[in-house]
Amino acid sequence: QVQLVESGGGLVQAGGSLRLSCAASRLTFSTYTMGWFRQAPGKEREFVAAISWGGGSTDYANAVKGRFTISRDNAKNTIFLQMNSLKPEDTAVYYCAGRGTRWGPPWDMDYWGKGTLVTVSS
């Protein structure tokens, strides 16, 4: 069974930075498109960022462009989300997700982690 485990969430002040990690197991990680999603309290889950299996292509939601960077290390079966210039509206549970090699929206993922909470104080 595929496992995706997020880490790195926490409490940070507005303007600060956090780096999320997602460790994957029981899948051929280097062939998977991977992504980050988030769900704020009272809101639907939304797409944040995605990265292609080889890391050569990335996509971002408009709300995070220029502030967040997604990356991956296929040797370590891990993806990352570097979040800079954080805002209170970035407060959410952040989920790691993956699917096969297909690239591009819609970002309908096959596997999901349990999430890590990011809280940005004003």
C-alpha cells in the first residue's frame, strides 16, 4: 500500500518561511507526478503545486506563485515545498499527493498523505 507522510508543518509568523517534506514509500516514486494541496478551515481542498516525475516541469496556483517552490529528490523518494513570505491566508492543512506519469491539470491524484498543519500568525 502506497504511503505518503508529510512533515515540517508548524506555527510561523507572517513573512516567515517553512519547508514541508513528503516521504513516499511502496511506489515507483521516480515515475510519479507529485503535488501539494491544502485545505483551510471551512474551505474546500485546493491545488497548491505540482512537479513532474523527473522534476523538469512544475505548476503553481496563482496564490502561491513567486513565494512557494516545489522540488523533489528521487533518490530519497521525497518531495518538498519551500514556503516563503507566508501570509495568514496560507494557514491550512497541507497534503502531499501523487499519481502516475500524466502531467497537467486536472490535478486528480490517486494517493494522498494525512496532512501537516501550517499556521501563519499575523
